[in-house]
Amino acid sequence: MNALLVSTKPATMQVWREELLALDPALDIRLHPESGPVEDITAAVTWNHPPEDLYRYPNLKLLISMGAGVDHLFRPPGPPPGVAVVRLVDRLLTTAMSEYVLLAVLRHHRQDAGYRALQARREWEELPAPDTEATRIGVMGLGNLGADAARKLAALNFQVAGWSRTPKQLDGIETFAGADGLMPFLARTDILVCLLPLTPETEGIINARTLAGLPHGAYVINAARGAHVVEEDLLAALDSGQVSGATLDVFRTEPLPREHRFWTHPNVILTPHAASITIPRSVAPQVIDNLARLREGRPLANVVDVSVGY
Ligand code: NDP
Ligand code: OXD
């Protein structure tokens, strides 16, 4: 029996089932927790599924993340040994993330908060003209999302740099890599954009030390994972003015607790992990494709390197 386990929020699971069956009516889909006999499950497409539960399926061969990120699959005890892990790479996901980043950058760069405050007071006043070519943006993570955002920002004439684990070359973008490249990258960054995967190496990477490495008054945008940020350190940097403001989509605890200071900080704009939302209809074909590859013993697409966690 080759059954596919689908696990996420109940209402979303029904949508996934419909979209997958529309492409392959023969699929045997089981919605968590109604998985049937555990021996039947050979593949699973999941989001925030309890990781230890995946060890119950002795014939599981493939884990498909319902998003671009896979950190939810690497929470202890991590994916069962020998099970392949793949993730989503999707044009709509990438486009939506770049829109989010561009919106946050331009809202800051064009002093939107300042003009809204003037409007509220009915004051006709010009703020200093922004200088795009002199504004340096630094994108942490030059993968599918980071590289697209970096290219689009460069097309707007910002000075764009990117930082990645291994060296990269991107036309019109200055690149930095590895631990040695981090502080020089930060030192030339007026607007920091985090689009890293969450791994043991990147957890807490936006902290007192790295924030102090940015020019005074830099702006921070985090649309990757909340645990990239040491939240107390970011709040301290916002309070001192080292960081002039932040746009945050992701948080250590989600939903963000109602008493958290980010909700009311005057220089924080936040969204509820909505920068780029997976659209099942858009990604169902790649799930079907990977299931076919698994069945036919062909190489899988968008494979995650389990040894580095992304
Ligand atoms: P990719 O795997 O395509 O790219 C990851 C990039 O990060 C690569 O350039 C990689 O370097 C770099 N990187 C990884 N580890 C390190 C490190 N230790 N030091 C420096 N650079 C590092 O990921 P995506 O671009 O597809 O997605 C990025 C993240 O965005 C996801 O993991 C997810 O957490 C988040 N996300 C958030 C969403 C939201 O709605 N808020 C929606 C979708 C994704 P190298 O190129 O050398 O491998
Ligand atoms: C993702 C996300 O990783 O939505 O795709 O966060």
C-alpha cells in the first residue's frame, strides 16, 4: 500500500487533498490523525507535524515540507534516518516574498511613517529626499528567495550585497560568504534583510553583536524565522536607536503573545507570518512529481541536505 500522509491545520488539509486528487485521482491520501495502518504510509507532506510521530511509520521513504522552510522537520528528534526530505520551490512563493521585502524596504526608504504622521497632523512638510543609489541593502541568504529579492532591489538601483554560507556570484550584487564575511557585510548594510533558513548555525544570528556591527540607525527586516533574532537584543537596539526600525513577519513564539513589546513598539511594523503563503494549487504539481520520482526510483527534486538542515 502506497499511501500519502497529509498533515497541517484541518481546514488546509482538505484543500491539499482536493488539489492533489485533482491531479492524480488514484492517490491514497490519509489526513492526520486518520492515517490508517502505519505500514501503509510511504510519503508524507506536512507542516508543523509532531516530529516524533513520523517515527511511527516503518515504510516512510519521503518527507515533503509544505513550505520552503524545513526547520519544522528538524526539531528534535529530526527526520527519521534514511528518509529523504524535500521542500517547495515555487514561483508564487518567491514572488510574494520579494513583494514583501520590496514593500518593507520602500516603506522605510520613502519615509512612509514620517509622511503618515505629518498627514495625521495636516502638516504640509517635505522630508529630506531619499538617495536610492547611496542606500546599501544587505540580504542574508542568497537562495531561491534571497537571490530573487536581491536582484529586484538591485533593479531599483539600491546598492545590494548578499551573504551566504558558500561563495556565490550574482550580477550586480556584491557577495560575502561564511563566518569571515559576516561582519564586513553588516558594516556596509543600511537595510538588513534576513532570508536565511533556520539551522543550528543561523539560530540567534541577529543579536547584540551583529546588530552593533550595522551602521548606526540601520533598518532590519526579518521574513525568515523568528529564532534568527534574539528578540531582547533587537528591542534594546531599537530603544537605543542603533536600529531605527524593523519590519518583522516571524517570531520566536507564534502567534506572537499579546503582551509582547513588538506589538506596540513605535518603530516596529509586524505581520503574522504572512510574507509568503503556500498556495496548494500552485505547489501540488511538484508534490505529485516527487511522488512519481519516488515510485519510479528517479532522483527527487528540491532535495534538502539533511547534514546541513536546509
Ligand atoms: P534556500 O535554501 O534556497 O537558501 C538559503 C540561503 O541561505 C542560501 O543562500 C544559503 O547559502 C544561505 N545560508 C544557509 N545557512 C547559512 C549560514 N550558516 N551562513 C550564511 N548563509 C547561509 O532557502 P529559501 O531562499 O527558499 O528560503 C529561505 C527561508 O525563508 C526558509 O528557510 C524559510 O525559513 C523562510 N521563509 C519564510 C516565509 C514567510 O512567509 N515568512 C515563506 C517562505 C520561506 P548557500 O547558498 O551557500 O547554500
Ligand atoms: C515557508 C513559510 O517556509 O511559509 O514556506 O514559512
